[in-house]
Amino acid sequence: MSTEGITLGMEVPAYSELDPDGDVVLILKSWNKGVIVHDMPTPQPSPVANKNAIGVVSSCDDLFSHDEIAEEMIAEDEMVRQISIFDESPIEKSMADQDGAGLQESPTLNDIGSEDESESEPEHQQIRFRVSSKHLTLASSVFKAMLAREFKEGATLRSTGTIDLHLPDDHPAALLICLNIVHGDSKKVPRKVDLRMLAEIAIIVDKYELHNAVGIKSYLWIDCLKDSIPQSFNEDLLRWICISWVFKCTVEFRESTRIAEQQSVFNVEEEMEDNLPIPDSVINAINSHRRKAVGGIISALHNAVNDYQGPVLHCEPRCDALALGMLTRQLKSMEHLKSPKPPYNCFSFKSLSEKVRQLDLPYFCSVARSYNSYGRHKCGELKVTLEATIKTLEGGLGGLNIEDFIIRDERKVPKDSTAASLDPQ
């Protein structure tokens, strides 16, 4: 595997030994999220089974018939063929239940995926990583809890010396990258990853609490991508919010949430993948700021109409009437502004503010009048007032301060992260 740059569609070996003496085998679905599986190495025939090999005794024919050997080779070829994760195949029967009746199932494992979840999955549809439980438990508090003595998985590991853990929801390539870091195999860790792969790695890091192990490498990956934060609301922007949250990147978090506040047109959760580990508090803050800003513009427009319909004059009656007519006519062409209600779906602050700034509200007289009972007024006051309102609302959409949410996050925060230096109030 090249370590120069890794994309989401990277190829993954069907079997990897991160520790040849490893006592844990992690089993994943090979058809997950665009991963292509390398061909398994075709087993070479044993010298004893090769009739043309030097020193082979003729009695080998007594052990295997030619038909049996041919059938086995066909079966092996079928098992090792290259497959794509998009192939839909029936799920195979899982391995027999581990010993340990009466022991608790790890609550963490119930969230991650147990052996039962991979029942009926064909052997060639699986990816297996042989890893060390010591490395896992040192790097991850989640695996440490899962393999603890009081849980079934830990008891099985101690009684049998090995255990298979099924992780059907994890991205194989992202997990393999993290496992190589955990096992200290730096030559297999990519120097660069694309944004989608980095988001998948962030999901793995958050899920298994691998922040301390992967953190240093993540900053190098992020540094290569930080200039690619999109300037419009889309899936990649949500990935940036996820990445910057998981790895506690203050600048990128503020910038990505700023764009989300200004350019999202629905509540964020309606456009977000279910598995992105973005806290509800962050999502609610983005939604709240967008609704407040959009509602502020809509209120300013309706208030302007009501104001110009009232008894107080802003300029000469003729000028006020022209201003009201121009404003009402243009708002009528924007039917969706008639009576919108929160959460203001289909509105973004950016697009709405641009439409307001494009309203044709010229100066209807060019001479500032003398002081009189109405005071001093200009016909362009309406345009100036709306622009001032937009600027004020825009100032409240500057992005989120990550530290405000770290101390509110209900999930466990890594000890060495930024949150450790904060004093929760």
C-alpha cells in the first residue's frame, strides 16, 4: 500500500497481520463504503501434493484424487477473487458463540457490533485484521473496557487466548490506518489522505477514543487539507465540522461552522449523515443562529412595510408612498417571504441577505430637506436601515468557539486534549 496519498476507495487486503502473534481478530464487512478488497494470495500447493516436485512419493495419489484437488482449487479461486463493497451478497453464519455463559456482554460491544451481526456473511465478503489486545487496550479506552475481565469478551480472551470481534459498521481502510498507527507501523501510515477518508478516520477515532494515538498524525493530514474548506454548505463542509470537532481544531471549526450558519437552508441534521460524530449542542447552535439571522431579516422587511404604512413620515408623503410601493411590489415577487415561520426551511442567511441588498430602493428626491416638523430625512433611509440590520445580523454569524462546546459535551473528552486545560463551570 502506497503511503503517499490515500483516498476513500483505497484497496484493502482481505487479511492483514498487524501483529503475527496477535490474540484478537477484527472482522469487518468488505463491501462497506467503497472499499475494494485485494485478491487474497492464492495458497501455493504443498510440495507433498505436487506430483512433479522433487522427492514426491507416488502414494500422494492415495491421499487426494485429481477431481478433489481440482474442486479445491476452483473453490480457492472463487474465494480470493477481487470484490467490491457494492456487491450485495447474503450474510453468512457467524462463528459459534464464545464460552462465558453468565458473563455480561460488553455494553461497548453492543454499540460497536457483535459476532451475531455478521451471521450468514460469506467468508470472502469479510476483511480480517489480526491485532494485539495489548496495543488496543493501551490506545483505546473503549477496547480496554470491552476486553475487561468482567465482560464476556474479556473472559473469552483469557480462557481461550484469542477472540474474534465483528465490527460490521466500521470503514475498513480507515480502521486499518488507525490500527497501523496504534501498532507503531509508521511506514504503512499514509502521508496524505483525502477529505472523505479523513472524515472516516475521525469517525473511528471518536468511536474508539483513539485521540491520543492518532492525534499527532491527524494534524499533518489536516494541514494538507485546510485550504480546501468549501465556501458553500454541502457534505464536505459537514465533514469539516466533524473533523475539526473530533481533533479539536479551533480555526477550522470556527470557519466551517461560520459557513454552515450563513449558508445552510435546512436544519443541519436533515442534511447530515447519521454517523458523523457532531454533538447535538453544536448542531443546535448552528440551527439556532441561522434561524435567528434569517428571522431577523424577514422581520426587518415586514417592519419596514408596516412602518411606511403608518402615520410617521420619513420624507415627503410622495417619497414615502413611492418607497412603500417599490418595496411592496418587489416583496410580492418573493412570495415565499409572505408568512414564513421557523425553522425557515429553504432560506439561508446568505441568499436572503443578497436578495435584500439587490432591492431597487433608489433615492426618490436628491435634496435633503430643511428641518421641519418631521425632522431631517433622506429618501434612501430605508436602504440604509436594511443594510445596517443585515450587517448586525451577519456579525452574529461568525462561527462557533469550540471551547464553549468542549465543556458542554456529554461524551468523554481525551485527557490530553484541549478540554483538559479547561475548568468546567
